[in-house]
Amino acid sequence: MASGDRSLIGRAFIVLGAFDAKSPRLTQSEISRRSGLPLPTVHRLCGQLVAEGALERRSDGKYQVGVRLWEIGALAPGAHGLRQVALPFLEDLYEVTRENVQLVVREGTEALYLEALVPRSAVTVVGRAGGRLPLHASSGGLILLAHGGTELLDDVLQAGLESFTPKTITSERILRATLDEIRRTGFVVCREYLNVGTLAVAAPVREAGGNVVAAVSTVVPVEQDPAPLLPALVAAARGISRGLGGGGLG
């Protein structure tokens, strides 16, 4: 592949990287500011990405990620295999709880939501399929951080522990103690760490060899007792783990 082709592909990915969960729809000027690319370059790339289905142009002139990009992303072997194994267990957990149910993996120092089942009447949450959240502030993220090793924890601490609510963990001492407790008990309960008015619980998913590769979480109103949720949550995480060859240990 010629260097010019690689440069074009690189710029296209920079354009796509301008979109995130907080800004899913952008004008060309906004894409230019967020990406650092000149507006004429953004104009040309947006036209090409729309033609290929990677972006969609709305009636108001803004752009959003296209369905074709989601179709390609769904073919990623790791994500596809995990989601395929996990979905029946997630659906069972959803039927039992009738609350938000999520499957989370780690991408760098963030939690990435592979799947989210959301009933109409459920409490509003930040997480959604394809969305990203900081590891230290979400239940699934904390599970992944607890099993991610010292280098990952150092990276998260160096980046800073951003506060989302008055109860978000922003202390290194408290974070380390929380991660120790997760490794000891096999689950986490988070009260309003990310969203005011919500309580989240999560448990780890293991692959063959015992490594934690994902987390299953559910989010309910903060006044709800988490104890009745834990057996079904842990059972779902262990079921997915068995499907991945990771045995039934949480």
C-alpha cells in the first residue's frame, strides 16, 4: 500500500475518531475542530465516508456514524465471539431483573460496552452499547481494573480520577482498597459512582486460563437492595465464563 493511501486511511480514522458518546452528531466545522484537520480535508473525507456508508449525513447537515461501520465492527473476532456466547445469559439476567444489563470489556484505560439491554422503565444510565466510560467510575470498569494488573492501575492513576458525582472514587487509597475487595469477593457494588440515583453491581467473566476478559453489570435505582441481584448476576457471569472455557469461578 502506498504511503499516500495509508495517509488517507489515517485521516479517515481521525475523522471517525472525532465522534464519541457525548458528541454522536457533528457538523463539518465541529469535526475539523475536534480532529485538527483542515475544513476542506474534512469536507472531502466526509463525502467519501458517506458514500461508503461509514458516515451518515442528517437532514440538519450534521454527520453521525453509519450503520456500515457498525456492521464491520461486529465482525471483530474477539468481540463477536464474546457477545455471541454472552447474549443468552444477558437475556436471562434481563428477564430476571427487568433492569439495565450490560456486557463490558476493556479498551485501553476505558470500559467499552459491547452490549446493553435497556427496558423502557429502567433508570437512566450513561453506558450504552458502543459507548466508553472511565474504568474507575463504572461497576464493570472497576471489575476490569481489579484484574488488569499494576501497569494498568498506574496508567489510570496517572490520568487522574475524574469525579462524575460526589460519590465517585477520586482517592487512590480508596480505589486500591476497592480493587482488593473486588478480588476478594468476586463482585462490586457501586452506589452513585457514575450517575446520581443509580446503583450498579458487576461480576467478572473469565476466558480459558482464568484471565478476566469482560464484566457483566446491572444498574438499578439507588434505593434498591443489591443483595437479591447478586445470585443472578454472578450466575450469568459464570455461565458466560463456562461458554468461553473459563470455568465457573467468579
